[in-house]
Amino acid sequence: MVSQSYVRKNLSLAWPLALNALLMQSMLMIDTFLVSPLGEISLAAMGIATTIVSFVLGVQMALANGSQLVLSRAVGSGQHLSLNKGFWAGLIINVLVAVLFWTLITAFDKVLISKLTDNVALYAETERYLAVAKFIIIFNAITQVMIALFNALGRTKVPFKGYLIELPVNMAMSYALIHGLFGFEGIGVQGAAAGSLIAIMVRLLYLTLCIKLDDSIVLSIQSLDASLKSNTLNHFKEIFPVAANVTMLQTGATIYMLLYSQLTLNAYVAMTIVMPWIKAGTQFITAWAHSSAITISQAIGSRQMDDLRKNVDISIDMAVMISFVSAVFFLVLSFVLPDLYPDLDPSTYVALASIAPLYILLPIVRGYNTVHGHVLRALGKTTEVFKINFTGQWIISIPLCALIILHWDLSFFWAFAVMPFEEIVKALPFRHLARKSLNEFDLKKAENLMYD
């Protein structure tokens, strides 16, 4: 009965998280569709600018995910003061990081864009888009911490509804501002950034109202005391490795794509087609891992850890089951991809077929590692998770990929095989660390994770 309750609770948390992630991905796809009538220059400008902004948003989400664990422990403890301090500490950190990135983009945008393109028209369009899009960073910092708060409370449907409101606002405003409406001429690609900015402001207003109207959430600046400084410092020490881990993995993924660009054109096109599907098809695995970390953090905060090991085992078993479902999805996808993309070169279809066994296998090993990583972060092992990911990706897999492509000149199959190989390399260290951490975890370690 306890196991069924744990699974039901996690599933109720996980599905809104998964749909949130899919909606976030769809926003960029919608903007791309709306901007496409403006031509290749506008599309390329949006691509360059959103690459810069998306990198920052990824760091902010990682910081918020770290704060989510802190807030989940506070929720489990039932101490409203701890929740209040954790929220404000997370908000201070995320906003300060946002201001730092906003300042860097403002100061060095021209230098950065010039490094990415020497096309005068593309440079100008990218600069115009980025001039508006950089303000999204500030508003996103606030909304991400609010989302972390609701997720920690187990109310993942609240942020999901926020995205459901934001999406149509983004579509309508972006269309009107890009192409014009009711006599307004439109401002081109800059309108896509302005539409996204307005939409995220609407999401911020919605989340603020949800907090204000919820009597069970008490966030008061007046009740804060001098301990906020030390609380914020401890908060940052815990969540910094999470942000560093995501930044490292994002950078590694970019380097992978740069290496794959040295392959044949058909191989690179195949990679470009497959990667968005891989991201979309593994969202529920990630969401399950997030929900497991929330539930385990709440249990640690409440000091009710009798079922901790059992629940961790359930989380891993469920992640593997979901991963196999994802693998079946990718198996079906491998048969329908030629129909979804009917006008490709025959060599591209050959490249897609050659890597099908690999991207079918990938979610199984990646799902196993994903749930271990999130559980270990819930147990306070954020630095150790970073070390495993860094070793697997930067010390072993990226150098191996470079050798395969640049030195040994092997086929696309072996180049792509490095991605599941990386996950296999990390699987045993993750499992060993999880078993060791669970064996050592006790009330004293739980107390050490609490800042008050």
C-alpha cells in the first residue's frame, strides 16, 4: 500500500512537469514557425540569439531545481520559517545571477555576435532580437523560483497552468508584433522576442496571484532575520554544483554537435533531425526523476526515512520501466521518420537507419542515470554527481568522440555510439554512490542538510 501511494504521488507530480518541459520546447518551435516567413536572415538571427538566451535560462532552471530540493525539505519539516528563508535565499541567488548575465550580454553582445557571424544584415537582426530578449532573463529568474516553490509543495499543476496561459499569449503577441495587426506594421524578428517577454510577464503575474491567494503560503520579508545571510550562503553552496553540472553538460552537448558537424552533410542532417525527438521523448523520464527527488527531499525534511531505501529502489525501477516505454516510442519513430521527412536525400535515410539501434537504446541507460543523479542530489551529493558527469563526459566521452571523428575517421554509427557509451560509463559509479550514500544516510546527515 505504501509503495502504491509513493508511485501515485510521484506520477501526479511528474506528468505536469513533463508537459511543462514539452510546452517550453514548443514555444521555440512556434516562434521559429512565425518568423520563417521573414526569411533565412531573420531565422538565423533568432537562432543565434536564442542560443545565447537559452544557455542562461538553462543555468537559471538548474539553480531553481537546486532550490527546489531545499524548499522540498522545508516543506517536509513543516517549518514555515524555513520555507520562507529558503524561498528568499533562492530568489536572491537567481536574481543576482540574472543581473550578472544581463550585464554581460549588455556589455559584450556586439563582441559575442561578431564572433558568431560576419554577415552585416545577420549581425544587425541578431542585435535587435537580443536587445529585447535579454530582459526575459530577469523575469525568468523570478518565475523559476516561484515554480520551484509550487513544485516543492507538490502542486506541479500550478506552474503547468501558467505555461498553458503563457503559450497562447506568446503566440498571439508574437504574431501581432512580428507581422503587424489592425494597422500596426509589425517590427519583424524583434517582435518574437517582445512577444515572449510579454508572455513571461503574464506568467509572472499569474504565479504571483497564485501565491497571494493561497493562505497556506506565507512569504514575508518582515519575518526574515540576520540568519538569511548564512542561509543564502549555505543555499548557494548546495545549488551551485547543480548549476555547474547543467552548464557543463550543456557545453558538452554543444561540443558534441560541433564535432558531428565535421561528419558528412547527410550524417549531420540526420543528427539534427533526431536530437529534438530524443529531447522530447525522454521528458517523462526526467520528470519522474524530478518528482522522486521532491518526494525524497520532503521525507528527509520530515525525518520520516524508514522507507527511504525502499522508495529509492521504487524510483529506480519505475525510471527503468518508463525508459523502456521511451525505447518502444523510439523504435516506432525509427519506422515513421522517413514519412515525417519525405524529401531528404537517400544518404540521409541511410544515416538515420544506421543510428536507430543507438537512439532506441539511449533512453534506457540515460533514464537509469537521470534518476540516480536526482536522488543523489536529494541526499546532498550534488558535488559528487558533478564529478561523475564531468569524468564521463569531458574526460572519457568527448575526447573519444574527437578521436573517432577527427583522427580515426570512423563511420557515423561509431561517432553517435559515444552518447550511449557515455551513459554506460556513468551507470556503475552512479549506482555505487547511491548504494553507499543510502547506507550512510541517517538522521544526523538529514539534520546537516537543514539550514535552520
